Amino acid sequence: MSRLSTLGNDLHTGRRSFPIVQRYRTWLLAAAVLVLVSVLLVAVKGLNAGIEFRGGSQFTVTGTSRLEVEPAREVVDTVGEGEAARVTTVGAESVRVQTQELTAEETTAVREGLAEAYDVPVEDVTSSFVGPTWGQDITRQAVQGLVIFLLLVSAVLSLYFRSWRMAASAMVALLNDLVLTVGVYALVGWEVTPATVIGLLTILGYSLYDTVVVFDKIRENTQGLDEQDDRTYSEAANLAVNQTLVRSINTSLTSILPVGSILFVGALLLGAGTLRDIALALFVGMIVSTLSSVFVAAPLQAALQERDARTRAHTAAVLERRAARAARGDGAGTGARTGRGTSARTASAASTATAEPDAAEEAVVPGRHQGRAAQPRRKKTRR
């Protein structure tokens, strides 16, 4: 923990820096590949829709000491042909059986067959029927809620940051998190239930929160950027990402560990259920959201901002000045180009070491403590 705090202090002051923004092509390419793989998984393997979305009959056997799945499948096969039964264990003494829609006679026959197969009274085998229209209504409402959420978030972010590039980057990160989480569900084959949909909508808010924190630091570091020529926009953005990196890790760990515990209890101890469905979406979504806010949203926003004419001219001026310094032999321009992994702090420190201090070199560097001289002085009073 002390090493992590030391790393966080070094990243915040600029003593150490990871070239995250400068390597935006690598992160965006990796994110695009993962999104493509997730889409292919959903298209080829498909999602395991729960009974709430496809409709059917469900039986629950309680109080049994047998948890094998084969007896349940044999009972359903003897009643009639059709879709294979989905059998899962729930806890230590319950079995859940899901089938296609059955008639009243078939339902009674399956209940009696399950009671005999698992050696329990017929009263311990409950049955229910779920129509497909209920799941369709839930899906339609979830899609409507998602579209409204994205529109409102885009408008709020554009007004708050006064930058469409930040809003667009945040939306890309949100969609990235959503697609990757759905891809994990297609990979593991767990059922997609209404609880899963709730988990997916929840992680969108978590992803947005983490991205806003990083963007807020970028906005703070890039205020008054045109008034200095020590660092480019990408370098200031990279400094912001490094300054919030440890905070993002700590916040994610404190959130992921409890959710991981819920997932462990829901999946391994209690078996399939609402707890497991919502915990997997939250567990995967929180991890992906943390990574996307650092490696997708911030680098993409900086890359879009560097395409702005004003920002591009400022970057050219900064690089030109560094080249002039390097030509004079003062060494300040070495490795200080955008995209070569040198932090803004390093560039600023090199600038202050030159023999020609000016107003720009005395500019305040975000994250650097100014010492006791910057503290307000008290007036001395006579007693």
C-alpha cells in the first residue's frame, strides 16, 4: 500500500509518468478489437435469454438431496418432444427446471415426474408460467431508457465541459463498456435476465462517473493553455490521467471487491439466481469502465482535441520552441515531443532549467507544490 501511495504521489507531482495519452492508437486499436470479438461472440454464439424473455414453464424442486440434472431432463423428455430442458441447481437443496410452454396436463405430468425423480412430495415441486410478452416489454423499456440516458448524458456533458469532443469520447467509452460486458455474457453462456439488464444500466452510470473525474482534471490542467508554451494539450491531458490513475484504481478496488464477493456467493454457494445475474454484470462492467475511462475516453478526447486548428497551432509552437532550445544546446527539447512518452512535468522541469527564464517558464504546473513562499503570510501585530 505504501508503494501505491508513493506511486500516486509521484504521478501527481509529475516525478513519474506513464505515456497513456501519447499511445492512444494502441489503446483504441485494442478496444476496437475487443469490441469486434464481443460482437462476433453475440452474433455467432448468441445470448442465453432467460425465461422472462423467451417465455415458457418453470419448475422448482425444493428440499431434495439429489442435485443431478439428468433426472429432470429425462422427466421432461418423457412428457413430450421439443426444446431441451434447462436445469440448474439453486443452493444446496433446490433444482430449477425451465422448459418451453407446456399445457396444463403436461405441467401436471412434469410435476409428478420431478417429485418421483427427486424423491420429494408433489407439494415441494412448484410450477409457474411466464409469457414472452413480459420479456418483450422489459426489453423495449430498457432500450428506451438507454437511448434517453445517452441523449441526456450527451447534452449534460456538452454543457458542463463546453466541449462536444469530451461528450463524444464519453459516449464511445460507455458503448465500449456495454458491448464488452454483453460479450462476456455471450462467452460464459449465463442467462440474460431482467436482473442482468439492471446491472448493465447500472454500470453505465459508474462508467460515466469515472470518466467525468478524469475529464474534470484534464479541463483543470488545460485551462490557460494558450498562455504558455511549455507543454502541449496531449501532455497536459496525460498529466491529468496520471494524476487520477491511483484514485481510479483505489475507487475501483473498493467497489469491485464487494461485488466480487456477491458474485462468489451468488454463483458458487447459492447457485443461479438474481444475485448472480446482477453481480456478473456489475463485476465485469466496473473493471471495463475503469479501464475505458483511462485508456479509451481520455486518449480519444485528446486525439480529437489535437485535430482542432487552434490546438494544433499551439502544439506546433511548443515543438518549435523545443527544437530551438535543442539547437542552442541547452538540452531542453530532448524527448519533449508529443507522442514520445515524455510527461508535461518533465518538459516543464527542463524548461525551468534554462538560462533564460521568462513568464511562461514561471507558470504554475498543475500538481506541483509551490512551497512556503506560496502560502499567505500573516500580519505581525503588536501586543
